[in-house]
Amino acid sequence: MTQPIQIRMGGYGPPTTGFSKSLKFIGDKLEAEFGSRVDIKYIWNIMDFGFKGEDILWLVEHGLLTLGYQSSSYLTDRVPELGFVDLPFLFANNTQARAAMDGELGAFLVRKIEERINYRILGWFENGFRHISNKLHPIHVPADMAGMKIRVLPSEIQRRTFELLGAVAMRMDLSEAIKMVVDGTLDAQENPLANTVTYGVHKFHKYHTLSSHFYISRPIFFHRTSFDSWPVELQQAMQQAVTDAVAFQRKLAIEEHKQSLKTILDAGCEVVELTAKEHAAFVEAVQPLLNDAQKMYGEAIFKMVPKA
């Protein structure tokens, strides 16, 4: 009897998140089509087993997991081109960002990742626009962040962004950041609202600013050796399942943002919506980085970003 092909899917959030639901969406589609020919396993949150969130990268690269997702910023040290999509205020809205990641820019970044890492990238989940929370006071302009200790993703672009905003930027994994938020040793963090609520940050940070400073995607990456060994019909079915799951996850993300905002407000937190003038002050503060980016990445990659 032919053994079923085991597909081990992993993430770093509870089964209630849109990302976990999207993994289940993929698994359900494959089981409906292939039945007992596939054996789908899920590990919703690797942090429940003592791993860091960033460990999902090597767990998939070395085949312990078949597929996973992670914010692209975690790969910038190995794939410098990914730093481009860490640039602040690169995208104006979801429509523009999604078109870029589903189009020429996303395809270019997939090639660069696959050139360096044993992955097969089949799509991009939306981590979305990121906002700032802190325990000290409301943030309206960059001067309000002076000296504020803030966790950033492991990206030099993101570190420099917040240094230009006057903060003390601290690169660290999610698990470390959550611990420091809880024990009060971290002043601030930045995340989509859904992440802020999922990890309970709103219980410790009273002040939230809807800054939309970064838009981050999460590549859906596979252990390439495993994926390439599958029958073509399974590869094609997986590609279609991932494509459909991306659309499914992005719809969930919109609802998660709305619900998370309500949860934050219901918890008694203060939410700042930047005025046009306040937003312009943030853009002006990071202009040196945006100017340098023209030299760092070249004009060609900027042309891959559709107009808003």
C-alpha cells in the first residue's frame, strides 16, 4: 500500500487567528481532493512548544515542517532585497500593496528568496499595516517617541526607521518582545492591531497610534526538497489552494482589524488617528532613509510598485 504524503503545516499563533484558519483552509481543500493520499498535520503555534517565532524559518528550511509563514522582515539579513518592502510609507493602501506583492515586485522577491534558501514560495499572506502601541503617553508626532524603547522586527531598515523617529529601536523576536511587554521593560511595540490583540499587548499598553508606517507581507514557504518531490498534480493543487487561501486570509484580515480596534477601545485604551499634518511629520522624519533607498535598491525596483 502506498504511504500517504504527510504535509506538516506550522505557524506561531493560536488556531483562532486568520493565519491559522488559512492553513486549515489549505488542508481542507487538499483533503477534499486527495483524501487518504495525503496526511495533513497542524502545529498552530510553535511557541507553545518552546520555539521562538523565528524558528519556523529553519523548521521549514530543513524539512521538520513542510510549510509555514513568517513576516518577510525576518529574512532580510539573508535576502537583502526584502529590505525594500520594509521601507516606511512605501504603500498607501491595501489595494496598492496587494497588487505589488501579487505582481512583478512579489515575483522578483520570490526569485531572490529561492536563490538563497531551500524554500518554494507559493504566495503572500497579508500581515498588513503596522501601528504603534506604548505604555507611556499618546504619540501624535515623532517628537513624542524621543527615547522610547520600541521592539522592531529583525530588519535594519526597520531599526533605522525608528531611530530616525527618535526612538530606541530594539531588534528582537516576538517571544522576547511579549515577555518584555508583560514585565514592563519595553516601552513600545509596533504591529497590526490583530497581532497586538492576539498577543495581549493591549492589556499592558494603553496608547495606540494608527500610524500605518510599514506594510508587511508573510511569504508562504515550503520545504523545497519535499515540494519538488511531490506528484505534479499535488503541486498544482497546492498552488491553487494557497492562491485561494491568500484571498481568504486577506478578507479575514480586514475583519480582524475592525474587531481588534473595538477590543482595544473596549479595554479602555486611547487610540490616536493621525491628522494629515501629523502623518506628514512622520514621513518627513524618515526622508533620509527613503532618499538612501534609491541608491540602496536602484530605480528598477521602485518601478515595480504600482501607483496608488
